[in-house]
Amino acid sequence: MVKVAAVVPAAGRGARMGVKTKKQYLLLEGIPVVGRVLKVISDSPVVQSIILVTSPGEEAYCRTAIVERLGIPKIAAIVPGGNERQESVYNGLLALSSDTGIVIVHDGARPLLSPEGLAAVVDAAVNHGAATLAVPVKDTVKLAGEGGFVAGTLPRDRIWLTQTPQAFRYSLILEAHQRALETKQSGTDDAGLVELLGIPVKIVAGSYENLKITTNEDLIIASAIIRAREEQKKRKL
């Protein structure tokens, strides 16, 4: 059986939220955002261990206020991140044991991932080497040109909005990060670094509920989704 580990980068500043508390530590229906992320991943039978990446100096806080308070197992290490997300993920990858087969990378500010989506992206990575959750765009997408005028309309049926979790063979994602470091290349997600190696990344259909907490509006929407999920569970009992 392949060993699956997760790297959760949660070292972001969350400046767009306009509050002092970092977005990953904001309470979402009584639980910190990153705490909800860790609970879902830890509850998954697919994942054996988790590396949490935090801002330098916040490791002890995360262990006591989140991991221990919520009783989250499977945390193999809490490591300091870097100035950018790419550096933080790389630090997390270096903390994994060498016998790791598949690595999941999931944003610490994306708390509504589903167990089904998590399992599906891991299965795709086992079969294809690299995979990402994504959803089709709902709106028509325009390419902007000079002066703020439309330069073209992109084919909507081929455009997907990328999410996390993304999953990779450990050796592949480690090589992608090391190559990016050597060549001073950067990407907005880890799949992009794998693409730079010329390796195809499998798209796995995700959920529109799997949003990333970036603004105050996102927090309101996430709260509504959680309440709706809980109400649905009650009706099934």
C-alpha cells in the first residue's frame, strides 16, 4: 500500500481580510479555519501523516491552540514556512519521510474540502503521477488587451478553476520544486511547477463549495455552507 502524506501550507498573512488575526486562525463556526482543514485530512483513511507549515514563530501556538485543543492526530511535524507559498510547501516536502509515495498539498485556508474529493485526487495521482481538483468556469472569460479592451474570448468549455488538494508522486513534486529553485522559476500552485517539467497533470472534478478563504465574504459563504451541511445531516437522522 502506497504511503500518503499531506503538506498543509498555512503561513499566509491574509492581508485582504482587513483584520489583525490571520485568516487561517479566524473562527469558522467555532473552529479555526486551518483546524477544519486538518480535521478533514486527519479523518481521511487515505492519509497517514500531515506536515503543517506555519509562519516562523507560530509553531508552538499551532500545536497547543489548534492541534492539541482539537485533538488532531497524524500531525508528523509543524515546520516554519518561507516568505512565499512555494518556499513554504518546499519546506513541508523536505520534512516528509523518504518512504512517502504520494503527497497531497492543500491550502490551510480552504476548509471545505470533501473526503470524496481528497480520495479522488489521491487515486488520480497514483494512476497518473500528478492531479489537481478543479471546477469548470461558470462565466464567459475574456482576455484583456491594451487600454482595457477585450482582446479575445476564451473557450469556456476548456477552462477550469484550479483548487487544492493537489496530489503528486513524492519524487515528482520534490523534483519540480528543486528544479524551480535552481532555475528561479515560480508558480501560483504546485501543479504549475510540475507542468514546467513537461509532465501532464490530471484534472479531477471538484466542488464549488471548496472555496478558499480570501475575503470576509468568503468567510460568510463558508459559514452558510457549513450550517447547510449540518442541517442536511440532521434531516437524514
